[in-house]
Amino acid sequence: MTVKPIQVLVADDHPMIRAGLTATIDAEPDMRVVAAVANGEQAVALFREHQPHVALIDLRMPVMDGLEAIQGILRFAPAAKIIILSTYQGDEDIFRSLQAGARTYLLKDTLAEELVRAVREVAAGARPIPPAVGQKLADHMLQTPLTPRELDVLRLVAKWMRNKEIAASLSITDQTAQSHLKSIFEKLGVHDRTEAVAVAARRGIVRLD
């Protein structure tokens, strides 16, 4: 009896990374890449067409990012097995990806043998979490989350808006904007706006691109 190979979809906007992942997976006798795409929108469309066993999806992509792609795929394939593969190591990035429905989160410096092992394990129904990722998740659980309004304020701070501009944009008073900013500093463990943006970007709370 011939065993059907694990069919994999690869989504990454960098051609060289996409080609490298494809070559690594296709070199395995029990795996085959059925589609390799450059953005999340294509990932959703090609997942629907090919129904692969596993999807390897980059977190940050144009047109539609990895989180949106996960959500789009799970809407028509609730049992889809998705791995996020990213250069970003922030605890918020990891938490949001797993919360959205990814089975695991791998970093792009993961060794080839570890990558293919994770694909096999996810295809078999497991949720293998690398130790470094697990530590980030543990760190995340110890953090005090920002409120939705604080996130709104922080995103505007990341655009280098002043308090008056933030207040006008969110239809709040200057004092309320300042109060939110004080709370943000306390929760992030920082002392000024620049440091707040740097920490938030590193953790994946805000994006600067």
C-alpha cells in the first residue's frame, strides 16, 4: 500500500525563502509542496483549491498577513493545520498566532530537520511548541495586557502623534490621553514614548512597517 505524501502549502513573500522551504520539503520522501504563494490572499485561495494537510504561513506578508490568512482558511476549513513561520519573536505575535488557530509557531532560523519534524507532527495532529516559543508564551502570561483603548493610543504614539493629536483622533480629552499613556508606560515597564514604541514593536504589540 502506497502512503500518500503529506501535502504542504507554503506562503512567504520572499522568493528565496519560499524556494528554500519548497526545496527542503520536497527533498523529504513523505512530503510534497502542492502550492507556493507570496501573500495571504493567495494562501487562502490555494488552500481552498488544494486542501493540503499542512500550511506553512509567514506572519508578515503584503495584501493579507498571516493572521488574516489563518482566519480566512479556518472559516471554510475549521480543522486546517497551520504553522506560522516568522522572523518575529515577540510574545504578542506568538500569542495572537496561536489564538487565531495556528498549531505552532516556528522561527525562520529553525533547522531544516526541526522544520520537517514539526510538519510531520502537525500533520499527525500534534501541536509541537519549541522551547523558546514556550518561554515567550510563559512570559506573555505574566504581562498585564493593554486595554483596547490603550492599544488605540499606543498605535497613534507609534505614529509619533502628540497628546493633543491623539485626543482629537480618538475624540477624548487631553487628560484622558495622558492618563492612558501613563498606564501604558506602567504596563510596558518604560519611562517615555520612544521606549514604549520600541518595546511594543519588539513584542509585536504594534507594527512599525
